[in-house]
Amino acid sequence: MIETERLLLRRMTPADVPALHAIMRDAEAMRFWSTLPHESLGETEAFVASTVAAVDAGTADDFAVTLSGVVIGKAGLWQGNELGILVARPHWGKGLATEAALKIIERAFARDRHELVADVDPRNAACLRMLGRLGFRKTGEAKATYLIGQDWVDSVYLSLTPADYGT
């Protein structure tokens, strides 16, 4: 568990599926995600199960993000060192994603991660601004990296080291 001023980040459980599904079926919330919005509860069940399995295997360090006991998103590292954050739309613009990201970054560097990375859709200006404020630096870009439905989307790659972060 990780506590911030306003949030509690805790490990996901199957009980989180309904709340996460409400977020992951929202087309606007999922606009810059690496998959289409979830159409069925089963898709979200599979997402939670694979996240729990990855955490158990040590290839992810992912959390459900809660505010006043309610799941409002997810935040953590997957594939070892890639930062991923998803927050429900009613909570956008309140600094909650940044608050969660700060704790994930601090935890990662305290556990001797030497670099964190992010793969961001270049249209996601809010995420790019947030990561820039946190010290992430652009390391590259690529065209047509994800096929989302029938549309190819691009990627901007970013990196953060302890020296960039100031730890």
C-alpha cells in the first residue's frame, strides 16, 4: 500500500473489476490507452487478472488508485519499468494522476530502478505535460506503433532517471 495526501494506492483485487470497468469502458478515458474501451465486464476481469498475475510474477508493480475508499483508476509499472496511469474522467484536472505518479516514481527509485519509461500517444498533451513536469525527457518517437480498432496510433517515448528526477 502507498498513501499520498489524498489517495491510497493498493493492490488490485477481483472486487475492483466493476469500478475499473466503469473507467475502462469510457471511450474518452480510454482515448489514449493502448486498447479500445472495454465492451464487456469480462475484458476488465481479464485485465485485472493479468495485472494481479504480473504483480505476483514480479514483472509489474501496479495498484488500484482509491480516493475516499472508491477506486478512481490504476497506476504503476508494468513490463518492469514502464509507467502507466489511468484516472476516471470526473477526477481529471485535480492533480491526482500526478500525485499517484510521484509515489510510483519514488517507490521505483527507492527499489533501485535505474530508469523509468513511458510510451505516450502524442495527442495526449496533458500526459506529456505531466511527465515533463516530473522530469521525463523525450527519447524518441515512432509512427504506427499500436493498432487500436482500425486506426494506427503513434508513440512518443520518454525516460526518467534518478538524476533527472533529483533523487
